[in-house]
Amino acid sequence: MTRLLGFLTNAFPLWVLIGGVWAIIQPAWFTWFSGPWIVWGLAVIMLGMGLTLSIDDFKRVLVMPRPVALGFVAQFLFMPLLGWSISRLLHLDTPLAVGLILVSCCPGGTASNVVAYLARANVALSVVMTICSTFAAIILTPLLTQFYAGTMVQVDALGLFLSTFKVVVAPVLLGVLLNRFVPRVVAWTRPASPLISVITITLIVASIIGQSAEAVKASAGVLLLAVGLLHVGGFGLGYLSARVFGFEKIIARTVSIEVGMQNSGLGVVLARKHFADPLTAVPCAISSVFHSVIGSLLAGWWRWRDRN
């Protein structure tokens, strides 16, 4: 059973891709998962992340400060600038531009830890980097979104801050506390929790795409290009920056994955709650498909390179 659960979890890019495509063909299959469901869905995902963490994971920052610092800077410097630049270069419509900038300002995605494992990168470093960017996002995601998108639409930085805290930090801390004080219960649920997270993010992505299916079809070319460029750029800049600073290829892979994979679910929740145009959430949903597929392809490539 554990092996089956692991196989289904590792196939998450396939489920997200299928869900996204099917949502365009049959939106009604997924549009029921909306409103509070999406907020609670992200909370479940972040709780699942918290259940995998211990106090010792936070202490690891002290023993690997340089790569963590590099990943942190790349996450919140390269990606927002890249998102803003792409939106201007491709002349995206305002809601799509704001959505692209929003997701580029989000922290590293929880799926990055799975991809780091598949790529034979440094999983412990990936976990630490995800933790750091997740907690920093409380402040940086609202501020960066306001800085880069504030000239396009009114950005409620305080509202973004409060929402980020509630749907990210609170569930993660709850998960860490449960792992600390009721470890037997957590150990019992741990084999299934990653798959639950995969199913939940698939539903979130498919719901947002389904609710804007016609708009996605109308803007498919430029929208897919914009999101694709964002993530290809993130993976590439993460890897190159690590190599430029002299880190070994395993560390470079980890930084690449962490920078290239965003917490798109957080972007979806923030977009739906704080921006009036529903199209703002669409780049965030498409982002989840892209970074999952690109990350998995890179992981497969790196594993193949290690064998040859």
C-alpha cells in the first residue's frame, strides 16, 4: 500500500496536467470546488507540509546558511523581476499580468521537496529553503506584489499579509506542533498526507481553469508562453546562480528546483480573495501545471545524466 501511495504521489504532474486539460473540456466537473473550498484546500496542503517538519528542520538553517541565502535571494529577487518583465514584454492584459506577478512573488512550492527527491538533489536543503521562503512570504509576497503590480491595480498589502498568515503560517505551525506532541498520530497519517495534498492542488488548479475556461482558450497562446517563460527562467537562473557562486551540482539542482517552483496554490487563494477580476487567478493555476511538469522533466533528465 505504501508503495502504491508513493507511486500515485510522485505522478502528481500527470494528475495536475490531466485535471487542467479536462477542466477546459468539462468545466462543470471541477467548478464546484470554489470559494471557501479553495482556501481550506490550501490550508490542508500547508498542514500536510507542517506534518513532515520537526524543530530540527528549522535548526538546519544554521548549518547550511550560504545555499539557503542564495535560494532566498533568487526566490524573491529573480522571480518577481522576471514576472514583471515578462508581463511587460508580452503586453499581457492587466488581470493576467497581475496574476503572473503575484505568483512570481509567492514562496517556493511544497512540491519542490518531492521533485528534489526525484532529482537526487539535497532534500534536506530543499525543505529548509521551502520553510524559509514560506515564512518570509508573510511580509515579502504582499510588499513585492504591491511594488511590481501597484501601478496596474490597487493592491491591498495588509489584506495580502493577513491572508498569507492565515492560510500558510498557521497550518504549518499546527502541523509542526502535532508532529512534536502527537507523533504516533502523525506517523499513522503521514503515508497518505502527500497524496491528499496532490489531490487537493489538482482540484484547486482544475477549478480555477474551469471557471475561466473560455478566457483561457482565448488567451491560451500568450498565457502559456508567459507562464512557461517564468518557470523556465526560474529553473535556469536558480541553477546558474548556484554554479556561479561555486556550489556543487547537487546544490545547484536544489536551488534550481526551489526557485523554479512556486506556491501556486497560495497565488490562487490571494488572487481570488483580493483582486476583483477572476482572471487574475488563472496564471497562478496554469503555473502549477507548468512548474510541476518542468520540474519532473528536469528530475528525470538529471537522474538519466547520473546513470550515464
